[in-house]
Amino acid sequence: MIPLPTSFKRRVRSLVNFPVYGPVGLRDPQQLIEVWLEGLGESRNITDNNVVVALRPFTIGVMLDRPASGALRLCMRERAGSSRLLGVLHLRPAGGIPLSGRCFCFFETAHCENYCVPPLHLRAYYLRERWRAELRQRRNRYNFLMTHQDIRCSYVFYICPRPVVLVTVQHQDSGNMFPMDLIGPTDSPWFSMALRVTSPAVKLMQESRRMALASVPFPYKAYAYELGKHHKLTAIDWAGLPFPTRPSPLFGLPVAESALRVREVCLEECHEVGSHMLFLTSVARDTLPDRNPDAADGLQLFHAFSSYRQFLSMEQA
């Protein structure tokens, strides 16, 4: 049998290997992608100033000096080289929150463009994901459901990797620890967090008004996903956690002993935005613990849509 050329086999693998939304290990802050806002005069680099505030409808928050109007674009660009355009979200203003001379502006996504995956491949992927979403909904009609257009826009948003943290909150005799990735800094002292309004932890966070956000090593991703079940609980058994904990430096909240970073935040405001409760917090203390042998050279758990990585692998084939 004549062996197939390596380049041909790579092409075949790329055709059958659908892009995936899932975990990646990166150093924080990620250095792969830049996020630019276009439509307000000169383009603005907002890589550290764009967060999800709701999933239904898919809504993005950006801190600006005044309310925005008109058609805007959120552009995902390769950080290195020629800053190639990898994806675009077309935004429409959807209100906002005034904050001490600033405005946390909300934008819904009108439509999107994904340049990381060949068009035919991307359409096939969309069809598969639509079928899988409808199958999940038939099995459980109470599943959280986004529109197909919002899901496609979320894929483009996650071309830029987003960090995952374990949030700890306690109030009186109740406490919880659960993963979140709808978080992020803004171009201001405010740190944003968004949690589904149906989560029992919303009430706990509102009552406590202080939380600890722990960045865990990438090898602990299975633990983080196991703790996803805590989103449905009003309180947890701390002894049942799959890893050791230690008190956070300021509030004394239990956090993973292996945490790469611990932000302790105070709740300043909360607002219901679509399907989610938006928590605007201030960072009371930001701690980088001593190096831990489990830290895997500092790689942290991020979520990303793998179309960018597939884009690179196809270029190298």
C-alpha cells in the first residue's frame, strides 16, 4: 500500500475534526487574541474591557466614558504578526448602567462573522450543534436554551480565551463554591460577574456581598467541572470538596489551596439583565500565592472556541 502524504492526512483530520468550545491551559492574562471596538471614532483596544453580562439574549458589557449609539463592531484579532481579523460581532446598543462618570454599556449581537473556519466546514458544524441542542431540549425541556444566532455569536466571542474561576461565597450557615467564566475586569475599578438568575447562589451573593474568586491550575479542570453541580445547591458540604482548601487572605473564605490567584471582591451593585444577574464588584484584595507544584508552570483554566487553533493548524498543514 502506498503511504498517504502527511499533509494529506492533516487535511483529512482537519475536515472531520469539528471546532470545539472547551478548556485550554494558558497563562493569565492570555496573549493570543486582542479585542477591538470599532465604530466610535478611532478603534479602541478593549481586550481587558469586554465581558458577557447575559446569555439570553447574548449581551456584552463594555465600560465607556459615555453611552454608545449606532452600529458598532467587536473585532477579534491575532495579537502577533499582522493582527489578522479572526472574527467580528456586529453590536446594537441595549442600554447600560451609569457609574460615577462612566457608563457600563450593554450590546446585543445582531450577527457575526467567523473567519477561523472554512465556510462549508462552519455550516456543517452549525448544523451538528443545532441538532445536538434540539436533542438536549427534547430530553429535558427545562434546559437553558439560547437562540441559534446567539450561540454562533458566542463562538466568535470565545475566540478570545476567557478565564475560569471558582467562586466562594458564605453567609451565616450557608456557603457555596462553583465555577464561573462570565467574569472580567472593566476599564474602571469595577469587576463584573454574571450568574443565571435561577441559580440559588444569587441570593447568597446578594446577602453576603463579598466573594473570593480563585484561579485554579489547568490540571484541576475536572474538579472545576465537577463543582458545576453546585450551581443548583443552596449550600454544600465543604468536607466533600475534591481538593484541599485554605482561607482567603482578607475574608477568610475557603479557596483552593492550589489557586494561582485569589481576588476578593465586594458587591457594589447588582442588576438583572436578561437571563442573568449582573454583579458589579470592587476588588478588595488581589493575591498571587506562592508557586504550587500542582500549578503546571502557571497554566490556568480558560474556555475558548477552538476555531482559532484549528485555523492555525490548517495553515501549518
